[in-house]
Amino acid sequence: MDTLLAIRARGITKCFGDVVALDGIDLDVTQGQIHGLVGPNGAGKTTLLGLLLGLAVADSGRLEILGAPVGRALDAPDGVAGFVDGPGLYPSLTARQNLAALATLRGSDGRGGRDARTAGIDEVLDQVGLTDVADDRTRGFSLGMRQRLGLAAALLTKPRLLVLDEPANGLDPAGKKHVHGVLTRLAADGTSVVLSSHRMDDLEALCSEVTILATGRVVFSGPLGKLAAENRELDYRLVTSDPQAARQLAVDTAGIGVVDGVGARQDAERLVVRALVPALDDLVARLVHGGIAVRELTPVVSPLEAAFLALTEQQEAGR
């Protein structure tokens, strides 16, 4: 099974002086998987991404990337690309010139020739939706455009493992949809993606598995479905065709709590209920049986965000 792993980390520790950035990290990322990395500021996410990109080496533990053990040299492992803390760009150069400079640095022997290199640049610019601004200087790019150009730079080498730090940062809805499509297609073609983000909606939309870090330790790693199943009760916003009757049914259903007060916006059209998933399923069945249409049923806070808050708070409290 290990041959199917793009990343296999065991007992990874990294310190900066007296600060323990990573404390015995274990991590498995399957080939062709989009794996999310989430945690509060200072949890160790950037340090872990840096190890994967060869920008730092662990003090102890074992790290294998794409089936090969990572040594002590500061060098990106073969088949790996990405960026941490935003892509490094030359503001006085155009998007195309930035990619050409990077391609020259990576392939100084000229393999493939200038024509092949130009075709590759055009291809990745098209992939990230920047063809129309390819000849504009990047000093005028928005944050979202710079992020997309950073993704294009990472794609130049056709990596088998893509490591990205906040790739959707600064993107408008159309840009985010475009980048999500790129990453989804890459994963479908077998590329593994590790991405760090503070946007829970991005992680839930893209990732099949997530790892939550707190104080340099893994507090959860696994499928999103398992995270939701293990989570405590969640608050759900419920909008129906008969709010008064729905409220009474909620009160009468075992395992359902009707949430009133600050933070639980109640009005004539909606109510907020607190429940585990089985009790919520029971309530929906009773509403339908009673002829009450369910027009909206959504978590007030997403399962990932709720679990993130609960697990990281527990870790901080136990320090």
C-alpha cells in the first residue's frame, strides 16, 4: 500500500531554537488525492509545507515523497513543485517573462528547446486563465492573479506532487472556480495535491481528506466524512413552508434542540436547530411526513470549521 502514497511521514520533528514547530508529525497522502492542511496561525503548517518542498529538513523522523526517502539536502524532491507564503515573482517582468525566466533556471541545459519551452508556458497560462494578460507586467497584478501565476509556475514542470499555500487567496468567485477546476483535473489525472488554506469552504469543496494541526501536532487526519461523523452536535439553519409547525416538530423530536438567543438568528421564516446527523435525519423525515416542505437545511458553521475549532481549542487547553 505504501507504493500508492505520494507522502509518507513518520515522527517528523522540527525545531527553531527553543520553538517546537513540528512535534512528531505522521502524515499519509495518497497518489491522486487533494489533501487539505488546516490549523491556526503558528500550528506548523508553513513549516510542514517547507519540508515537502525541500526548503527545510526535519530534525528527526522519516519523510518519503513519491516513494523516495528525503535526505538532508535543501533541495526540492524530484516531481514536486509549489509555493509557500505566496509565489516569488519579478514585478518588472510580464507574466510570460516570469515563466520563461523560471523555465530557463530549471532547464539551463536547454532540453526541449525554446519552442517546446514557449509551448509549455502558453499551456500553463491557459490552464490558469491568464492568457489575456500574459504580456502584462506583474507589478499591476492583483493578489488573485499573482496566485494564479504562481500556480502556473508550479505546473511548468508537470509535477506529480503539488504543494500550495493559500492558492485561492485573493481570488474572486470566477477565479476560485477556475483554480478549483484546475486542481480537480490534476488530481483526476493522478497528481497529488497538498494545500493549506484558512478557507474551510475551499477545503470542503476540494479535499477528500484533511489534516488538522495544532501546536505542531496532528489532532486529526482522515476523510472529511469521518470528521463530520466524529464531530459534536452542529447548529443547522432550517427554512420550511410552515415555520411554526416545523418549530413544534423540532421541539417534539428526540435529540433536537431549538437554539434561541444571540448567534442563532430566528425570524418568521427560519429557525436554528442543534443536533447530531441521525436526529436531524429523523426530523427531516417527520417534516416530510407532515407535509412540510424543507426549503433550506444548512450548517450554520461547516462541519470542518466546527471540528477545527473544537479540536484546536482542546489542544491549546491541554498544553
